Amino acid sequence: MPLHRWADMTWEEVRDARDGESVAILPVGAVEAHGPHLPIGTDVIIAEAMARAAAERLSDEGRTAFVLPPLWYTAAGFADNFPGTVAVRPDTVRDMVLQIATSLKEHEISTLAIANAHLDPMHLDSLRAAGRAAPAGGRIVFVDLTRRRVAERLTAEFRTGACHAGRFEGSIVRAETPDLYREEVARALPPNPASLSDAIREGHTTFETAGGPRAYFGWPAEATADEGRETVATLGRLLAEAVLAEEAA
């Protein structure tokens, strides 16, 4: 089945493509600092790639999958001190996701899947809250990449917790938007093995105090497009599996 990009379709094409098992996938990310080598829109680049990969897998399973325009703005407290970061309150994101799900339900699309790789704790809380408040007769499916069983299927760097603007994210940007990847800058960056996930558990609330004064963690110089393509495929598989499991529940 074809991949349906919502914003490129006419309303009649949407009407005719939808069916009782249609899934709409919403890419969600932050506008925030990602080191000196990755664009501020990195999270949305990753989310859109994840959404596309999930839609392709769902289409292979006979589902009609729509990729919605992305939601660009969310909580990004860790990067607030860096120019370029634009953050909104978590409840704003929760309400926006709920309103999108409700609108889709009114147009006979009951499943909204969230493609997300932005791991700010406040942001994740907003997505969890939206999932718990899904409209009657509808569902909001969200894969939490911080869960151990999920993280174990991702890359070695991701599992260390030192994975903001490092090899994990840099590889995806390099694969998806190579013109936005500052290769010479990335190659010159030393590794920063400070675990952002450990810092969060310890109560830190900014990249600086967590050990990332230039807004990156991990091994940015090691990013490769091949790893990025493999990671996108895994992210898409995780989201598609979550949708199918939720439907079967």
C-alpha cells in the first residue's frame, strides 16, 4: 500500500484513503540545541524518519498509514539556556496531542501513533498524560525509548545514556539530511561519555550541569549514515509493533 503524506493530499484523497484500520502518525520533536554540529531541528528530522519507517511497515501489514505534519514545539528545559531553543509548557503539548487525536477521531481515524525521540522528562510526561486521556473510542500509541526493553534494541551509545547529539542522533541526521550535518565540526569534537540519563536520575535539569556545556553527549565523531539508516528502520519497527500490539489488545 502507498505511503500517505497528509499535508500533500487533498481532502478528497484523505476521505477515500481512510478505512476502519487507518493509523495517523504524528512526528513530535523539540526545537533545541544539538551540539555545534547538528541542526536545531534534529529531533523532528529523527521523528519524521521514524514516522515514515513505521508507516511503511504498517502498510506492509495491510494498514492505511498517514504521516501527519510534525509537531515542532515541546518542553525542552535542558536546553533552555542555549540560543535557538524554543520551548513550550508540557501541558500545552499534552493538550495539542489530545486535540489532534480528537479531531482525527471525528474523521474516523481512531489510532494516533506518536513518533518521538526527544527524551526530555517533562516532554515524555506530556506524551504519557496524553496517552492516558485518549478520546473515547480512540487510542494514542507512544513508544517510550527510555524503557529498558526498548532501549536494548537500540544502539550501544544509546544504551549508555550519553546520546544527545552524539553518534545515535548524528548518524540519523547524516543519513536523512546530509546537507545539514556539519561533518568537519563533528569530526573535531571529543567524546563526551557523561550519561544524560544518569544525570536526570540525579536531579539535574540542564545540559550544563549534566556535563554537556556544548549541548552534546556521546561520540559525535563516530556517526555514520549506515548506522543512521539501521536505526531509523529499528525505530519504525518499534512504533509499528506498538500500534499492532495496541490494536490486538
